[in-house]
Amino acid sequence: MASIKRRGNSYEVRWRAGRRGETQTCTFHDEKLAETAKDLAEARGHKISDTEVYAAILGFLTQPPVPETSESPYVKDLIEEFLQQKVDVKESTKKEYTRLLHGTWVTQDVGSVPALAGLRVTELDRDKHVNPWKAEISKVLAPASVHKLWAVLAMALRTAVPRYRYDNPFDRPAGQRSNGLPTIERFDAYFLTPEEAEILVAACPPDVRDAVIVALGTGMRLSEIFRLQVGAVSLAGEQPTVRVEKQVKSKKSYRTIGLPALVIQVFARRIAGKKRTDLVFTSATGKPVDTKNFRQRIWRYVVSAAQRCPDHPPRMKKVGNGAELYSLKSMAVSTCDCPKRLHQRPRFHDLRHTYVAYLIAAGFDFLAIRDLLGHASIKTTFDIYGHRLTHGDKRLLDKLNKRLPGGANESTLEEFEQNRRKKLKKKKAKKVAPFIEGMPAAA
């Protein structure tokens, strides 16, 4: 229920927009206007924003800030103004905004919906243009792309409020939980076992191998590795470290990472004889490595090589009557179930996930892992990697087993447990991935 509270010579109307919506407030100097606003909010079931209440009470709905539609600018002009004045983001981010706002989904017709860029700002309507446009692009684009395009357009149109219109057609409607965008399916990270990591490293050319070892032993992102300068690597002292401070995702990503022995060897070899301002990793011509080019021209071929089994290489395909054979392509992979090859295609970013799996197995706590990864909140760390923790007390699990069908035969269970422990003794008591071995547990 909406409420009115007097604040000095003013009257504040307060209500919550929908069951889980944000609190909305309007302030009036006239008590009658405040009561009218309260009645309006209640009549709409509180599913109305403070901007809409102001518009209705003050007459903006019948008398818009721009009297004639022809006087308002086109959306394309507003976009150009937005891009020109957007100086609070990185240049790479601004280029991405420009690419999206100049793309065909904004500048050309989408199905039966006219091009959004060709409409005037006051003419753009959510029900008539925005929602049909959203439905059409959702048929073609991936959900993540729809979300990204929607967010950038929302930022651009926000600059029109309140100069040309009282609302932003891309904002979430009052009382609704979302904008009704397609759901983004969470990508399942791939965690390589130490054995799989060894296979991947063996399949890499020398330069790529060093970058992979650094990623597995530090959890650094691809862009952070290829922008790393020699001066950020400190191999002196009891605990060698690397400082991540170039091309970071955000200021929270600034961090210092302790180095395991294997990574120390890689850095010692790569920084020898270089200046402090030189890059640790460069292309064959000595220039910075382009991350997109690396993924397209190097990484996917390395993964394919790791997916080829030495005992069961990919078979060549016959052509015509079998007299000729297709030559094997560089992306060809084996189809056997042998443990000598990779059975999935990890992204380079999965090496960062694998690094965390190694840290958890080595006994690192989540607070230290958060600092090593440069996450802004430990909640982010738990949301991504919490499932890697082993949950369940052995003693309580034994009690649970006795309540399961056929689980009450203690002699059989005891024999099974003894055999299992004998097998474990034959293996190493605690195997730590070589990529983080020797790294101090207290980061």
C-alpha cells in the first residue's frame, strides 16, 4: 500500500513497484497532488514507476516535453551523441558499443519492425517497436548477444530522458521482474585433470606451451598473459611473484600471485636479457599477441592436436571408388576412448578454471582463491567454483548407506572399503598438479 509522509513543507509518496520491485518515491509541495499520486499508485496495483506517476500528475502524458514529434531527433542521431560523449569506458569497450549500435539490427528493418535508428526518439514505443524487435532478433541471435545489444541501446536511450521523453522504452517496466529477454544458459566450465593438462601441454608448440603453463599455474586471463611486462615478474626473494596490472578486466583484478616452481622456470627463461618494459610473450615478429587471432589461428589447432590419439589417429576418408583418399585436415581428431587424448575441447579460459580446481585440491581456502583470481566478491568465487568442494561427512554417509536398500550388509561393505584403501595406498597419497606444486598455501 502506498503511503504519504510529510517532510518539512513537502509530502513524500512511497510505494513498492510490484511484489519484488524497487521502492518508488514522489515528492510534491501540494498535499492534494500527493493524495492523487497515492491513489494512482494503488489503482495501478503499485505496478507503476515514480517517473510515470510524475508524468501523469504533472500532465506530461498529455503535454510531452517535445510538443511535436518532428522536433525530436532521430534515434541514430542520439546514438552518435551518446558515442561521442561516452568517455568513461575503455577504448576497446567503446569500439564494441559502436559496433553494436552501428550494426544491422539497429540500422536496418528487422522483420516487420522498422529500423530503430530511423525512428524519432519520441516516436519509439515499447509495445509497437521494442518488444516486436526483441522477439525478432531472439530468433536469430544467441541469448547473450540479445542481452548485450539491449543493454547498450538502453544506455543510449537513457540520455533522452527527460530531454525528449519522460521514460526509457528499454527500462524494465514497473512491477515486472525482468524485460522478458531470452534466458542465458550458463556455460559449463571444463576442469582438466593433471593428466589431461599434461596431454594438452605436450601438444603445444614451445611458445604456446609456456603460455599454457603460466595460465595453469597462475590463473591469469589470456589478455593478462599477453600484456604482461618483464617488470611485473619478480623472481628474487623467498617467494617469486607476478603482478597483474595491465589490461585487467577491472580495478579489482589488480593482484599479486605467488609462483609455483614450474612457472618460475618458464618466466626465468622468457625474461632473461629483456628490459623491464618488454613483453614477456610476443609474436614471432616481436609484436604484442592479438588474443582473438591467437584463439582462431593457434588455440583451436592446439586443442585438435591434443584430441588426436597416438595409437588411433584419425582415419583418412575414401573418395570415389577408394583409389584416392582425403588428406587429413589439421582439425581432425580421433574418436577412440583412450586416456591418451583429450575428449573435450577446452577454451583457453578453462585453464583459469582448472587452476582453481588445483588450488582446491591442494587445500587453498576460498578467500585466498578469491584474491588470486582478482574477484570483486567471494560470492563470485563460490558461485563459480563452490561445487568443486566435497560435501558430506564420511561417518554420516555410512549411516545413510545403511538406510539404503541392500546397504545393511556391513561385512560386505567393510570388505569393499578395505579393498578400496589397499588400492589407494598403491597410489601417491596426495597428488598435486605440477603446475601449482610448491606454491604456498597462504596466498
